[in-house]
Amino acid sequence: MSTAKSGDAVKVHYTGTLNDGSIFDSSTGRDPLEFTLGEGMMIPGFEAAVLGMSIGDKKSDVSIPSAEAYGDPREDMIIEIPSSNVPEDLNPQVGQQLAVTRPDGQPMPVTVLEVREDAVVLDANHPLAGKDLNFEIELVSIG
């Protein structure tokens, strides 16, 4: 029986949880997640867990520390926007998810951290930055 190796296109079913047991993502009720091992499409710890699995194999104890997932939150990803640059029709609220346009024209998701009279503070870190992740993974197919 073949095992998943770098360069293989694989399909997996998964459920991702935080250390408190809350589910942050799952393929349950959806098509399996498809990606190619070794192309960097997935967080390193997830790819490492799938390497060597055979079709039908299940892992329920995959723990990925934040450093192998989305890393630690970075201070340089906290952005302060002067209130004068906030569109008038936008009424930002703490915790709200927004998209801002990067200099290269690409959208970047952000979370509103603080709303002040003179500025809005945004967090462009990935929402899972700084969090250890846990996964249940089932390898559905290789190739």
C-alpha cells in the first residue's frame, strides 16, 4: 500500500480544534480538502502529519504548536489608520472583520482592535496566530 509523500496530490477529511476543544474548521459535510504535499499550500505541521499516511489512515492526536502553524502574532501587523482615512460610510466596531487593500492591490483581512476618535487600530495577523492547533485527519486519497 502506498504512503503519502512529497509531490503527491492528496485528499483529506479533517477537524481542527483549539486547546479549549472549540472547533475552528472542519471538512465535515463538505468535500475533502485537496492539496499537493511539499508545495507549501498548508501549514507545515499539517503537511508533516499527512506525510507517510496510507489511504484510510486516521490520526486523531495531531498537535501543531503555533510556531508550526500560523506563528506568533507580530506587532508590525497591528496597523493604526487615521480616522480621516476611514470611509465615511464605514462604522467600525471592535471585533469586526474587514478587508483592506494592500499596496500591491490585494485584499488583506483585518480585525478591528480599537476605535478611537483619532484612529482605528487594525490587526492583520492571521486569526489563529499564537494558537496551538489540534487536528483529526483521515487520508481519503493519493494521486
